[in-house]
Amino acid sequence: MTTVHGTLLDIVKTPEGVKVRDANLVHPDIYASNGVLHLVSDLLLPPGALQLTPEKYLLALNCTKFVSMLHSVNLTSLINDTTTKYTILAPRDDIISIFDDPSFPEPGSDEMKKVLEYHFIPGRWTPNKLKTESLLPTALKEPGLNNTSQVLAVEVHSHDKNKPKVPSIRFGGAGVIGEHSKHILSFIENITYISI
């Protein structure tokens, strides 16, 4: 049977009883005023429902306003596609709340879309791949640049004598603080650096 979500639900009758996907049909045919209920033994989840997406990472890292702005300009594909690799430079909520400036682009505007695209770097840019004075292409394509990508300057320095393998990284002047993890979830002064 097809669910409201659009996924298929296998219902199989066996000698032991009826199975709905991996759950057992516990109590069938409970009649209500607007339909019929069937009690099953387990929660039925659509395929991929528990898959982590960049959007879920961002929400967990207190970048909810950034996610909301992405929704306002219909750039959700950048944070929900789990196959395309991006390095995301996401402002945390406490940083975005500082921008109560009338010159800051309005949510949903073309200018806001440009600002947000500038925060996405195609590819998985881990610290060991970054080099000082690199110019990384962003997802922002500019007509004035013949529809090629706007670039973002990167600086990499090894300042800490106690941690020589942990470089100091700056994207467009915003410096990374904190440790790098396997998936590169690092906090930056103004942004969260995620390479998934």
C-alpha cells in the first residue's frame, strides 16, 4: 500500500499473523468516525527518515536562523542533498542576531540569496587540504564574472606550539576556533565550519 508520504508499505499475511513492514499487526479494525485504526507493534519510519543531513547538523549546532534564511530563498537543496559535498560556513544564531542593520539583506531577497551562496564551498575542504592564500570557488555565480564562481580567500597558519597539527584557519577573515572532527564540525568566531 502507498502511504500519504508516498512510500510503499509492505503488508504480508503469514501463519503467525499479519506483518506491516517489520511490525506485527497487534489489533486490527478499530473503527473511528473518520476511518479505521490498526494497532502495530513498532513505529513505522519511511526510508531515509533517520538519515543525517547537513540541515540537521546545522540545526543541532545552533544555526537555525541560517537554515531559516536558506528556506526563505529556496536554497534548501544545498543543505538537504546528501550526495553533493559542500563545505558550509554557517553563522550561529547569536551572531546573526547582532545584524539588526537596515542594510542587511531581507530574508527572501535576491541579495540574501547571494550572501548565502557565498557561504557554500563546493567539495569537502578538510584542514589538511587548505593552503594559505588559496582562493576557493563558492556556490555564488556572478554575472559580472562571466557566471563563474565568486571566490573566498583562505589563510592557514600553524601558531599553536602545543598543537602543531591543528592549524589556525581563516575564511574571508573569520578564524576557526575549536578542534576539527572527522566530519569537520568546527566553530569559527562568526561561523560554524562544516565539511560533509
